Amino acid sequence: MGEAKRRRAALGDQYGKEQPIAPWLPITKSQAQTFMRWTTRGTWIGIGLMIVLWITIRFIGPGFGWWTLVD
């Protein structure tokens, strides 16, 4: 008997199902990876928007006479 068959016999209905990260946390490893992927993407979008806002306020704003609002 092969290792996969032994594992299937030992696990029964649980065979092939994803295991949670921790027994007390009902989140699977693939769900955690998806969460990390989305949060990383959102972080980079936020950083990009912050840079665009900073460039607008720092360089473009004074050209339009907005410097009195910043001081």
C-alpha cells in the first residue's frame, strides 16, 4: 500500500481538505495567502496615492498660488 492510501485511510473524511493555520483560528492557508495578496496590493496602491498627493501639494499647488493654504 502506498503512502497516499495510508494517509487516506488514516484521515478518512478529512483527506484532501485544507487544514486551518491554527486549531483555534478558522482560516485556511490559502485564505491567508489571498488575504496577504490583497493587503499587499492595497498597501502599494495607498503608497502610490500618497506620493501623487504629496507631489501635487508640494510642487503643483504652489504654482497655482495654493501656498497660502499650506502656510
